[in-house]
Amino acid sequence: MGRFLLNLIALAAVGALFFYWAPREEMQGDPTFDDTQIGDDVQAYIAAAEARFETIRPGLNKQIIWAGDAGKKTALSVVYVHGYSASLQEVRPLPDDIAKALGANLFYTRLTGHGQDGAALAKATAGDWQRDMAEALALGRAVGQEVLVIGTSTGGTLAALAALNAEQMAQVKGVVLISPNFGIKNPLSVLLRFPLARQWLPLIAGQVRGFTPQNAAHEQYWTTSYPSVALFQMAALVAHGAAQDYGQAQVPALFVISDEDQVIRADLARKAAAQWGAEVFQVLPAEGLDPFNHVLAGDVLSPNGTAPTVEAILNWVAAN
């Protein structure tokens, strides 16, 4: 019995050491972007960049919505960064309504691997998405004297991380974070951060991850099925985002949050907002809103959430 107990203790000690020291998924890919790549013709740059990908679904490519004549810079531009597995249609027409009210050019980015298929999403890295964020900010500066950034869910994570970078925040007037992802609500998501999880977790949890769309538009504009390994880089990015001190953020922020969010941890979003000293607009559950209380505006999932959220954002912009 004594030897068995000693062996058990030794095994537990080895397990603890392995758990502590074994490598976890790290963010991969190059996050840097050279603004000079854009050149003088913004539209041509975007078209050439997206032409490299043959599987982008119609209408989900990166695009500029000009406030007036194409190519004419506005005093303010709006940049929208969608969330994980989503697309530019995520909260639309919220960004369009805000840009129209402000007389601003609007840039919709497309995060790497999104708006395509599950295989493309599985190849994307956190570094790719950070580079997309840097590119979006550069394009925002190219079409506006100042930039208003709106990010939803993991797009909010990317925008929050960018707000810690003084160079990326050049000419940025403010950041709006809708349901920003600093922690995944599902308690099993902690497994994504376990040592060597990429090697063993798909064998247990399944090789494919998917969800049932709420309607036809949800199915059309989201990637509803993808290899489960696609989650690891998102989880690494979120963990990195959660570890930051947003008291160091460079610009004002507005957090749009539902405490009933079933996708992300609203408590961690509130923690980041408190560090930031940001204003918080709380969305309460209601008819015509996403039943998961996550995508808080937009015709696809929360048609009744668009108008009040647009009003809150415009009031905040006017005050800042």
C-alpha cells in the first residue's frame, strides 16, 4: 500500500510538471503590416489582395463603401472588424448607418480564412488576423483623416490589442467593442489551452466543429462548419488578449455588452472596460435580439438591436 501511494504521488508530480511545462498553443503567423503596400489607389490594392483567394463567397470580400465620390477622403472613416467565423454581414447595417450619419467612408475587412470555407478557416493564424487588423487601420487612415474602429466578438479582441499599440492607433478617434471576446463562455473551452491540446483534443472532442444556423442568412454569411483545429489559434489570441492591461490603451473606447452573453464571458469584457476607463452600453435581452445575447445588432440575428446601438455609438462619438 505504501509503495502504491508513493507511485501515485510520483505520477501526480510528473503529471503536474507536464501540465505546467509542456507547451501550449502559441499565436502563430506574422502580425506585421507595411502601410506603404497600399499605394495611391486603395480600391486597386483591395481588389488585388482579394483576387488571390478563389473561394471567397459573393459579397463577403474586403470592401469600401464610399460616402461620396470614390477615392475621396472623408474627415472620418469607419473600420469594421467582424468576429470569428462571421463576416462583414455580422451586425450590418449598423456600420453603414453609423458611417452614413457621420458622412464617413466605411471599410469592411475580411479576416483571413473567413467568408470562404472551413478548410480556409483552419489554415488561418492569430498573426494573420493581427495583420488584417493592422491593414484595416492603415486603410482606414487612407480613406479618412481620423478613424473610428468597430469590432465585434473576436474582432473586438483584435481592436483592443491594437489599441495598446501607439503606432497602430495613429489618427484613431476611438474604438467601439461589441461583445468583445476576452474569454469563451463554454467551460470546456479551457481544454483548448491545455498542453499539446492540438494533438489530442480533436481525437476526443471530434475533428469537426459546427453549429446550427438560426436562419438562412446566418448560414450564408457565417462559416458554420470547420475543422476543430481551427479553434486553437482563436483561443490563443483570446488568451493573449485577456492577459493585457487595458489601462495602457491609447484611445477612448465604448463597450457594448450583454451580461447574458452565452458566447463570451461578459465579466472579462467588463474587467477590460474597467481597466480602460471605457464607457459601457448594456444591452438587455429582448424580443428581436440574438437569443445567445452575443451578436447584439444587425438584420441577421438582432434586427431590434441595431437602432438603439447605433444611437448609443453616435452619442458616444459626439461626446468624444
